[in-house]
Amino acid sequence: MRLRQELRVPVSLDRSSDESLQDQLAAQLRAAIRQGVLRPGSRLPSTRTMAETLRVSRSVTASAYDELVARGYLDSRSGSGTYVAPKHPSTRSGRPVDTACGVRHGARPGEDVDLTPGAPGMGRFPVTAWRSAWRRACHQVPSPGLPPAVGLPELREAVAQHLCVSRGVKTEPGGIVVTSDAREGLELLARALLRPGDRVVVEDPGCPAVSRSLQDRGLEVVPIPVDEDGLVPELLPDTAHAVVVGPSHQIPLGSRMTAERRIRLCKWAAERGAVIVEDDRHAEFDEGIAPVAPLIAVADSLERKPTVIHLNSFAHMISSELRVGYLVGPQEVMAEVGRTAGDLGRQPPVLLQRVAADLILGGHTARHLARVTADCSAKRELLRERLASVSHQVTRLSDPRIGLHLCVELDRGVCATGVADRLAQRGITVPALVRYHRGTWPARNGLVIGYAHLETDMLHRTLNALVKEVRQAARHGEPVAVRTPRVGSSGGRDLSGRLTLFPERRRWVA
């Protein structure tokens, strides 16, 4: 008979705290593992024993264990028990890859830290709901024949429900096509609606993977500048066949397109018969800011309606392993996209579609988005606090309430690329704004900080290192010449957001 394993480390749960009991328990066990109090390979009490010892329900201990198993701190061995992982996150290397942008994210304590914007971390991952969804999906008997090219009916219905709740967009399942991820959706649109040689406008600076994907299809990519109000409509060429834009959460500048510009962009597309592809990734994580209607909703309100395709992916909302995305648009256009998807045979696996539908219809996706947004509140405050200490070197800070990353533009006396290079030598990857530019327009001088995947203590240490490097660069003086083209309607601002008519004034947007 196996001996009952008792709890050997002190755990103190504060029932008056706003933090849940399972989060407190997971944090204290995680700290004990990092500090070596719980050694690799040591067995933990069962969830029942732990619950009896701490006088909590078994669901509390089970949820805490599930979280630590998902994050690699514990190993759950069927019929044997739960053990501290031989190589837990503080001792091993290797990070998941963000398939949409082709960059790494999700750094763990003790590893090299990557601040490249990506999906949220695993701290709030709905482990129990995830496992339950997979069990239910696997219990279903496979259907005869091939699955629908446009996606399972239950998932399309679930996506329509999700859009109505999270984005205020009313759509029918017939206007939805399920894809593998955001990039796959973009490639399907390029194949179905465009021909090689067509001109497609992209944001500059913008996500490099978008431009690469379009160029791989033989399309001519036309970069157009973005300022603090979004894409500049006055610079759109009349010969463009399509525009790919992130109006609600622009990467990397973090700007949000104004309602007036959204209307102008839709009218421009309607007059020229151009297609607008609205990249809406990370828009669900905005906090404390009034929502703005997505372009697909703006288009429906106009007398002359343009073709707007709304694009998103659950890989950016929940996990990079849930490679299920969707396209939303006019039903006749989506029918053509669906035929292209059927010809290519690129539908996501049926099991993944069932899991995604289960998570949405069960309310788990909405709760996860709310938990991640709440969890990021403390991180956003920390970002404000630490960056305020170098406010003299910062000329523009994107609104931290938008999305899951922050764009920090630096004074021209501080070379952002130099700061990024020195941080890389210390094992901290911070993308410089220049890597997001297409080269057509002069690059901005700044850094892009993705923070949602890091724990607060790791983020605090990383920001301390970043602030130190910025201060040192300012003292040593690494001037960089950054010029951006002027736009007449910008009210005296150049495209970097500076007040060009009054150079003695500084902008600090917090």
C-alpha cells in the first residue's frame, strides 16, 4: 500500500484576498519549486490530501495542480501521483513560436526573455475546460464523408455568437469561413479574390508576416504610413485592389483608427471596388476604453457598401495550439472563399473545430478573455510606472489600454536599435520598430514591448533592465536621425506623432 504523502512546505491562503485560492496555492507552490524547496522528482500530496490539509475544496487544489502541470512545473503520472517536473520552466530552454507573426514568445523565468508581441501566456489558461472540451470532442462518432469546406456548422454558429458578444457584430453563419489561423485566412483571401500582380496596401510599419504572405502569392505590396490615428487614407493609391489593415489594434504602433478615418476608408474602397481585410487580432483585450465599431459594422451602415472581410484567430485569444481562425464577410464572397478552401483541402482538423466550438458555447472563451484582460491590469500599471521614470527620453507611448503590447518611441538622442542590441546581449529580446518597417518610409525610433505572456515579477525585472539601458544610451548620446513624411491633414503633426510646429513641446501619452 502506498503511503499517504503529506504537505511538507508551508502554504498560507488568505481568504480575504481578491486573488482566488487556487491562484494563491499555485503561486506558492511555483515559488517553492523555483527556490528549490520542492526538488525535481519529489512527489506532491494528492489533490484530496492537499485539500484536507488546507481545508479547501478539492476543486481548488485540482485547478492549481492543473495550472502547474500545463505550465511545466509538475508532471501528472497516471496511477502514480503528481511530481515536480525534472526540468521545470526555471531550468529549461525553448519557447513556443507564434505562427501568425513568425516570432517567439512566452518566455519563462530563468530563460532568455522575449518581449515580442504574441498570444497571452499560460497563467490564466482554462486547463480544466480545455481537457473537458477535448474529451467531449473525442467521444463524438466521426461523421461520414468530408467535413464542410467552410467549417463545421456548430463552430460557425459559435463564431457568430462570439462576434455578437465580444465585438457587437451581428452576422449569419453563412457569412463565416473557418480557417486554420490568421495567416491561412489571408492566403485563402488572396487566392480567392486576387490575382498575381494585383496591388495590396499594407500598413507601414506593420506585421512582417502579412507582407511576406502576400508576396508569396505574387501580389504587389504597397506600404502606406500609419500614424497615431491609424492608416492615412489620403495616401491610398487609386490602383489598389485590396487593403490589409488593423484598425482596432495596429501592430506595432498600438494605434486605433478613428471613426472618421474608418468611414473614409470604407467609402474609398466602395468607390474603387477594392477589398478591405480587417485584421482584428487582440482587439478583445482592450480595457477601460470605449469600443469603436469594427470596419465590417461600419460598412453595413453605409449606403454604398464596400467588401470588408473580418479576420481573427483563436490562437491569439487562447493558445497557439488552438489553430482555428475565421473569416467573416458577405455571403457571396465567403462562398467563393469556401470553394477555394475546399479545392485546397486546408480545413482545420474536425477535432480542433469541435474543441473551439465547445469553448465558445460553454462560455469559457469569454471568461478567459476577461481573466487575461484583468490580469494585464497590474502589468499595465507596472509599465506606466517604470516607463514614467524615463519620460524625458520617451516622445510617444501608445495607449496601454489597447491590446497586449506597448509601443515606446524614443528621443532622437537615444538609438532604439542600440538599446535593443545591448539588451539582446543580456538575453532580453525587445523588437526595435525598424524591423516592422518596409523601408519605403523612414523608420521610427522606438521599441515594441509585448508583456501579456510574462509573469509580473519577470516583467518587473525585465523593465528594470530596459530602463537602465535607455538611461545609459541617453547619457552616452547615440543620436539617430529619424524623419517621417508630413501629411497635410495631420494638424501640424508628422507621422511619428510629434508636434513638429512646436518642437519645444513634448508628448507623453499615458
